[in-house]
Amino acid sequence: MKLYFNPRSRAVIAKWMLDECGVEYELVPISLEKKEQKSPEYLKINPAGKLPALVDGATRLFENAAICLYLADKFPQANLAPKLDAPERGRYLSLMVYSTSQLEPSMGDHLMKTPTLPQRGWTEFEGALNVVEQELGAGPYLFGDWFTAADVMIGSMFIWMRMFGAKPGRPTIDAYVDRLLARPKGIRMG
């Protein structure tokens, strides 16, 4: 497996997932300064010209949510996802998609101090925070004591927020992020 990677990109999320899976992989460095992500060779892997991208044999994936879903299912021994027929599977899939369809864009609006217009299709940041708090419950993770790929995706959004010097101002979420950052295989930025 090859992860196309730059430590100052969202590829750190896919790397975190690979590390949590405990599998061997190769990092393929991509220089953003040289715009290697826009090269014709790379665009065959990720037509969006962005990081991350993962190649596993003939399988090519881009977008962190897709990579995390793939890895969690490919490596069931890592126990990072409910089984396909498990009742928790629907909630898990919903949280995986929620991370990029609702939480991330609403967080972007919040950080940029841009109003979230209803026609844009996602909730306001405070509403997204309410959903995450509700889903987290007593924690420590989104599925209680069970750390899953949903924690990688949801948690990474708040870790990025922290990297930009902001916090959601919700003690439950702040404590959740602290736990994620303390994981031995947790995300490492930069």
C-alpha cells in the first residue's frame, strides 16, 4: 500500500488511520511547493489533484472518508468499524459522512466568520457541535469505549481546528480531542 503524503496536508488523517490499523505501508512524498499533486501521473490516481491518495494494488482511493472506510473494512482485525450486518453500522456510516458533509463545512464557515446560508446545505457550526456532543455522549469515544474510524474522521476535524488556534468551547468535545491526541498512534501534524 502506498499513501501519497505531505505532512502539511490532510494526508495526515489517512496516515493516522493506517497507523491505527497497524499495517505496513509506504509513504510517497508529494511536494506541494513543486505542485507534484497536479502532475499528470498523480492526477491518474487522484483526479482532484489533492492529498491524500491511497493505492492498494489495483485499488485507488482519494478523500479521507473513503480511505478510512476502505481501511476499516479491509483490516477487520483492527476493529475500527462495525461489521456490515451490525446494528451500529448505520450510525457509523452516518458519522463518517457527517464529518465531511456537515461538520467540516460548518467549521470552515465558523473559522472564516462566514454566515452559513441554508441554501448551502449544511448546518450551522453550533448545530454541528450539538450533534457531535449528543453522539459522543459519555464517551470516551463516539461508540463508548470503542475507538473507530468515525473517531478518526470526526476527531480530526477538531484537531485541525485546534491547529488553527481555535477550540469549539465545549468541554466535552475539548476533552474528547485531548484523548484522541494522547493515543499512542494518534495523529501527528507537521
